Amino acid sequence: MEIKITAKNIRLTPAIKDFAQTRLDRIEKYFDHVVWAQILLAVDKKINQRAEIVVHIGNKQTVSATAVEDDLYKAIDSAAYKAEAQIKKLKEKNLSRRVRVEEPVPFMDPVIAAQSDVKFSVIKQVEVNPMNPEDAAYEMERLGYTFWMFLDEDSKQINLIFKRLDGTYGLIKPIKHK
């Protein structure tokens, strides 16, 4: 992991730099693919010592933590603790998603909705033209649909042509109920 340390209004001593790096090295035990981290250290009005830690993780995720203390070492420690907590939570979240996806989905019988539960989101009125099944298949393909309703030229009845998963066509013709 590459660590960048930036200091504002303070001289960056080797002791501060070593402390910050060892504190951030603990973060790597939670995530294997930490790309880089950035630590921003600042002193505001000689009273507030501020540490901000930004960690970039390989799967396009970023964790940011800020702490303000009266001691710079406390600020670094507090910000690193907050970043660790966020990274632990992120790792648990990623693991729970992975487990949830890998669980087998039990087979469920299809449930037929009661007639009062059926709601139509779109009702479309279509002009039905007389044609033969070959012309209907051509028209369906031309428009990019997976089914097409048409009036059969020979029988003068409404038919339905549909495209099957294997690339062939199906034809539904009505019959009279006796």
C-alpha cells in the first residue's frame, strides 16, 4: 500500500511519519487490495491538531475519517480507529452480499393471482390487419417484437405468432369449443 503524508502548518518529523505509517499498516489486515492511503495532518491556531485519513480500496471504494484532538498523535490514532471501523463495516457488508448471492434459491410454485389483484399498467389498442403467418412473422421481426397478433387471411380469425427461445416461431390459432 502506498501512503502519502501531507502536513500543513507543522513540520513533519520522522517520528510522526513512522507513527502514522505503522497505524495505517494495521488497516491492510482487513482488506487485501488497499490501493493507497493519504494522511493530511494540520495544526489550526496551535490548539487543534487535525488528522484526516483517506483510504482508496481496489473495488472503487473510498473510506475517509477525520479527527481533531489537542495532541497530534491522538488525532492520528483516533482517525485511524475511525477508518478501521468503516473498513471493517465495509468488509462485512461485502461478505454478506457475497453469501446472499451464493445461497441457493428454493423452487417456488407459481402462484396465480386472484382476479381482483390483476392490474394493467398499459392497455394498447392495435389495428389488426389481414395477412398470412409468413407476413406476420416478417412484420413482427421488422418491429422488433417477440409476438404479433394478426387476422388470418384464410380463416378470418385472430391468430398470434411468437418467437421461441430456439429461434423458431410458434403460431396460436383459436378453435371453437364444442
